[in-house]
Amino acid sequence: MSGVILDISRLISRVRHVTPSGVDRVEMAYARGLLDAYGQDLSFAAVHPSGPYGRLKREAALAYLDELERRWAHDKEDSRQRSLGSAVPWLTALRPIARGIGRGSGPGGVLVQVSPHHLTRKGQVGRILTREKARYLVLVHDLIPIEYPEYARPGGAELHARRMDTVATHADAVIVNSQATGASLTRWMGANGHKVPPMHVALLGTEPVSEAPPFGFDDKRPYFLCLGTIEPRKNHLLLLHLWRQMAESLPAESIPRLVIVGRRGWENEQILDLLDRCEALKPHVTEINRCSDRELAGLLRGARALVMPSFAEGYGMPIAEALSVGTPVIASDLPAHREVGGDVSDYRDPLDGPGWRQAIMDHAAPDGGTLYKEQIARIGGWHAPDWPAHMDIARKAIETLRR
């Protein structure tokens, strides 16, 4: 029986980056999980940044995965983007090997792709599958650019529609990260005349949080942690306006700190103006653009609560990470958030400013208010989605396609 091929184009495209994105972590989890499941029967392939697709030298791919994991876990002083010169040796080592181009995997092979990398190129994906003589299993993370184009970059909806058209045309089966994403994909395919392929719902595994001591600021004020790229969809504006109201109406010592961890994204001028120019916020809001895994672990463990007021999400990974270390969560009331946080997290409408302020101040009370104490009691009954369970679903999907 032919083998399994994992496309790691996304990870190779991130060769200069030190801080991983959520999709980066998923592709890494699949690399490790499929290695455990298939061993030598797993091959790696990629569309290289220089253009060609093909199989990768196994030893080079494994060494690169090790290097990325080491880099992600490294301390902050090494968190700058790598120079192009330092990336060249890896880009050279990871060029597709000649015998891997045009060499089919044989009947029964399965190509697995878990990132959106090159999904906009439907013709190229078709040629790759013909070349590999493989069936195609794709993980879909969300349809947010299509369903909420106002939160995407200009042209983002059209690009994502092309990705989903590639999935609809070529995928023999699909994995979705939540029931919410599955419902969105089913609606889109139905509306666009596509037959829905076999679909498997597998919640993303919760990344183990490093064993770092809880972080605390020198002033001992409680702090609330917001994780994710600074972009309109994440609704940072709600939090910044709430903190500005607090700064104008409360004594400084009574105002909790807001810690925003994430790179600056797009279409967010008003958010950045508040962060850069609002003097009332500066004593109370801390922005961290890059953060090592160990530093993030300390922040998660020390936070009074995670706040996640997003307007739309395909999944809620920060919710799982926070709850896994016993940190309460206040999140927007979205189906994807409830799939992760269940009945444990506190939920508020993303536009309900007074409701968010009430929940935040309850959690910020010196010994925690009623909401805080009740959620702390519920956390003990919460069970984190894990990668072994996810990979078991993925493996069963692969085996179905290999028959």
C-alpha cells in the first residue's frame, strides 16, 4: 500500500520567522503526529518558495522541523526575524529532490495539506495530485474572509473563495477544526453548487503550555491577557475603549492592566492610534508584539483572565490554552468559542460594552468576584482537546482514503 505525504509548504515559507502562527503550529503538530503514526511510510513534500513542487529529503525535513521547534521555544532576545542570508542554507537543503518531482506515490497514496498555502492555485494542485497519483485530504480552518469580508484585507474574500473552490474541486475528504467551520463550509459549497466531500470534525489539540512561573508586574495589579494579531476582527477596539473609560472614571490603582500580545495586522488605524497616541491608556495597557513560548506561558499562568472579544473565529485556541493552565476566560459568545470553552468560560456579546466591563471588574476584584470564583470552580471539570484525539480522527480519514 502506498504511503502518506504531508505538505509542509507553510513551514518552509516561514523560514525567516521566529514566532509561529496558529497555522504553523497545526502543520507542525501534523508532522509530529503523522510521523508517530506512519514512521518511514510518511514522506514530506512542498511547493518551494522558489516555485517547484516535489518531495523533500527526509533528513533535511526532519532537521528543519527540529530547528523550528527550537526557535519557537527560544528566549525573546533571539526573537527577531532571521536574515535572508541565514535562511539560504535551509532553502537550499529543502529544495525538492529531482527524483521527487514527477514520481507518483502509486495508487492508495494520500496527500495531506493542513495550511491554505497555494490553495489559490487550483490548476497547480490538480497537477500535483495527478503527478502523485494521490488522493487529497485538506484541513479547513475557517471561512471568515468569505463570511465577514469587512474584516479581511482588500481582495481577501475573493482569494479565500478561490481556496475553497480548490478544496471543492480536488479534496477527497476534508477535516474541519470545529462544527462551526463545518457548517460554514457546507453552506458555502451548497450555495456554489459543489458536492460536500466527506467531512471529519476534529478540534485542534491544545498545545502544552511551558512550565514557566506565573508572570506578575511590579505594581501587583491584576492583568487581563488578549492574544492574537491586532486586527479589527479581534475587536481590540472594545477593550481599548473600556480601559479608556476606566482611566477616566477610576483611581489608577483600581484599574487592572490589559496586556495585548500579537503582531500589528491590517486595516486597524483607529486601534493603532489609541495604542500609540492615547496618553490615558499608556499606564494601563501593555503591547507585546513578539513573545517566546516560555514568556507567553508565564503571562497565561499569571493573568487574572484571558479576554477574547472577537467578532468571528473558526476556533478558539487561546481559550483552550488558558483553561488548560487554570486561567479563566471571558470570550465573545460565538459557536466556535463554545465548542472549546463549553459551559466553563464566561461569554458576552462582542458589542456589549457594559457587560464586558462588569465581567472584567468582577474578575479583577482583589479576591475575585462571584463570576471569577464560579468559573474557577468550573475549570476543574473542563477537559482540553488534545492532539492524540485529533490525529486519531485524521488517521482514520487517511486510512479510509487509502482503501
